[in-house]
Amino acid sequence: MTTSAIHRAIAVLVLALLVVACGDKKTETKEAPKPAGEANVVRLSPSAAQSAGIAIETVSTSTLTATSHFTGAVEPDQQQLQQVTALTNGRVEQVFAKLGDAVRARSVLATISSPEVAEMHGKLLEAEAHLNLTEANLRRTKRLADLGAAAGKDLAAATAEAETARFDVNHLRDALRILGALPENGQHNISTVRLVAPIGGVITERMVNPGSGIESGKPLFTIANLSNVWVIASVPEAQIATLRTGAQADVRAASLGNDVVRGTVTYIDPALNEATRAARVRIEVRNPNGRLKVGTFVDATIASASGGHQALTVADDAVQRVNEKDVVFVQTADNTFAARSVTLGERIDGRRIVTAGLTAGERVATKGSFTLKSQMLKSEFAEGD
């Protein structure tokens, strides 16, 4: 091959390489990136913002009270707990209340047949007959005294005898009334005692059945008024100093769903459980609808005795999780929001403490922030495609 031919071949090869290089550069050309400040911005039309129900709040500092979290269980209010006890020996005839029944005060729970009561009724009949005789004698003596046919001492003796007889009758009637055995409207078996509820509430214990023999003083029922209950929390020794009586407490339980019941710390046990090194702390809670059942396990959040402190907070539903980061959507214009990473602290009363990423006065989306997150992720996915 001649020298000129070799030069022409080299020139063709160089030209081919230049064409290929130019083609590669054209292939690698990409769409220009978005201008700075446009990333993670969500714009909604007015109708879309209204449909999403976007709510806005202004970031501000709040006074927050430090809290501690404990587990506990629901117990009856011991001051609203009463045992129903038989005051005489006998045999149970009928039982009208079962475990778990709600009863009213003075409602009949059971009837008891008692020989002692039958004997007292016999004495009452004798005392009433004697009272009738002494009252008749007193009336006769008064008439004679008015006529001058009876001495003053006779009238005094008749009066004293009638008063004594009246005292005996009233005493027996009171005793039978206390036992629940006083006849009513003449329709009452003289040996029957009616056992009645001293308070309204729920039967939490029933220790008797028909036909059972009972002794005086034996508890037969337990009634609990559950309109107020106690939550007994177990507090470790190291945390007892942070609590005080009168502190507010929030109680949560599975049976309450998302609801929170507020109570008050009324007692801190001065003695520790030797095995657990924890103290029992009593929280009194109103329970008018009976939603907290005895024995329910609960979580109790108790305000600390150390007082409150200032912190920047946002509503809990303002925070979204994006790419393993906590994000809030800051309003930059009407229906325009910018996603911003934040550093969060403790969750207190449905709010989150913000330690970095926001300043007081900025406006963030709360309700509807999940819609903004979805819209932002949808836009990023489209751009990636």
C-alpha cells in the first residue's frame, strides 16, 4: 500500500471516530434540572385544597408539662364498695340478683327465713297487746282522776306503764326494720327477712344460693358503685419523687379506643413493694358510662411535679414520614406548600415538640397533610419515569 493510501485510510478512521463521539454526546444529553427552590413543593388548585380539607396552624411556643408514663389496672373505688351482710341466722329462700347485675338502692336482693325473726314477731305481738291494755288503763284512770275518784299516784303509775309498753313496741319494730323483717301492709311472712341493697351499683360478688344456711354477720353480696373508679399505677422507686398528689393524669385503655379519660392522683403509697421496688399510686377517675371495667389494664400519663417549660410544637397530624425523615408542609403561598425536614421531640397531648427545622410564626398544614405528601410523592414518581 502506498503512503498516500495509508493517509487516506487514517483520515477516514478519524472521521468515523468523530461521528461516533458526537452521537454519544447527543445520547447523554438530559432534561435540565428544575430551578432551585422548586423541589418538594406542592401546589394545589383552590378546589383541590378544599376537597382535601387542608387546615393550617401557626407554629408557636407552648407551655408544656413534663409527664411520666406508667402501667396500671382499674379497681373499684373502695369508698364506694359495700358488702351486704345478713344480720340474723337462717336459710336463704330466694335470690333475686346475680353477678354483674346493676341494682338500685333498697332493691331486694334475697329473702331469708329466720326462726329468730319469727320469735321477735311473737314478742312484738305480745308487746302490742300489752300496750293496748296499758293505754286502755291510762284512759280509764284519767277519767276517774277527772271525777276525783282516782289518786294522782294512780294516774302517774298508769302513765309510766303505758310509756314503758310503747317503748317496748317501738324497740321491737326498729329491730325488725333493721333486719328487713318489719311487716308491710299486713302481707309479710313473720319469719322472712328481706335483704336489700344499701347502695346502687353493680353486683361484683355473690356468695349465696337458695337453700343455703347462713349465719349472722356473713357477707352474701358485694356491691360496687362504678361511677367512680380507681386506677392503681405501679411507679418505680426512682420516679416517685417526680409525682405529687393533686397532679392530673390521662388514662388510656383498649376499651376506650382513641378516647382519653382524665383523673387526679389522690394517693401515693409511702411503702414500696419489696419484690418490685415500686409504689402504688392511686388515680381517681370519673366513669359515668362504665367504660372502664374493673381489672382493665391501662396506660397512665401523669404530670410531673417539676412544672412546665416552653417549647415549639405542632399538631401531631402535621407530621408526615417521607424517606425515613419527619416532614411538615410549610405554607409558602396560597395553596402552595414546601416539604421541610424537622427534628422532633416528645409527643405530649396530641402535639409534637419541634427542636429544629421550624420557627415561630410559620404556617404549616395539619389536617390534610397526608394528601400533600401523596401529591408530592406522585410528582416525584412521574419525574423519575
